[in-house]
Amino acid sequence: MKSMITFLLLLRYIYRNEKRVIMASFIEQLHRKYAADVNRYLLSLTKNHHIAEEITQETFYRAYIFLHNDGIENEKSWLFKVAYNTYIDHLRKNKKTVSKDDDYFQRLKAYEKSIEEQYEIKEMLHELLLKLDELPVKQKQAILLADFHEFSYKEAAEILQITPNYFKILLFRARQKLRHDRGTDDE
């Protein structure tokens, strides 16, 4: 009887360790796949490379800790939600204003085009960055998640913890404001 209990305890120990190894492997895959995207997203929110790196690391740590709690339908949107919540926690802890990094959109990879076209793209991205910084925070996040990180409305709404309808309103208002500022009313 004692050997049976010992055997069962050993099995439980092996199962738990095996589960941890599987979870660690899954987080490692997520990190390889999405670390750069999460870091860019956090950089667009924090405007500080070092803080974005720190929050990115904390995001993957929290993802590992809370991995067993949810059935994950879309790993990328789940990870971005963890990143967003980690960012919010960081803001609450530090209660500082976020500095602005004018380089973010200029560092996005440009297509292989002529030098003139690359210059025009840089100018437009710089102008867009300035206009994005003028938007309210929620509208700016809506634009970043939908248009730059290409999340569906539902996924982006989940990340921001709002309803999809409210997300659509935020996105519409942000796009409308950007179009108005450019002086064009076309889609």
C-alpha cells in the first residue's frame, strides 16, 4: 500500500513537472513568434525603449503564470491583452506621463521602393505619428491595434476590455479625426 501511494505521488510529481515543461515550451514559442510585435506595441504606448522591454519581459512572465487559467482561442490577442494589462499596471505603479518617441513609425520597415518614395513614406509616417499623439489615448490604441497590428475588432476590443461596438466607435472617431486633419473626407 505504501509503495502504491509513493508511486502515485511520484506520478503526480512527474505530471506537474511535465506540464511545466510543456507550458514553458509553449511560452518560448509565443516569445519567438510575438515578442517583437508585443515590444513594438508596448513601445508605441510607453514611448520608451527600456520601459517597453521591461514590460515585454513582465508580459511573458505573466503569460507563463496565468497560462493554465484560460482556454486560449487566439494566442496573439491573448498575449496582447496580457501586455495591455501589464502596461496598465505599470502606469498605476509609476503614475508618470508617458514620454513621446518620434522614431517609432519611422522605424517600421519600409517597402523596397525608390528613395523618393521612401522619403515620402517617412514624411507621411512622421506626420501620422504627430497626429496620432494628438488623439485621445483610447482612440490612439484603437488605431494601433486595428490598423498597425491588424487585430480584428473583437480581438482589439478584448485587449482594451471594451465592447466591440465601443471599439468600432473609437476607431471610427480616430480615423475621422485623422482624415479631417489631413483635409480629406474620402475613405
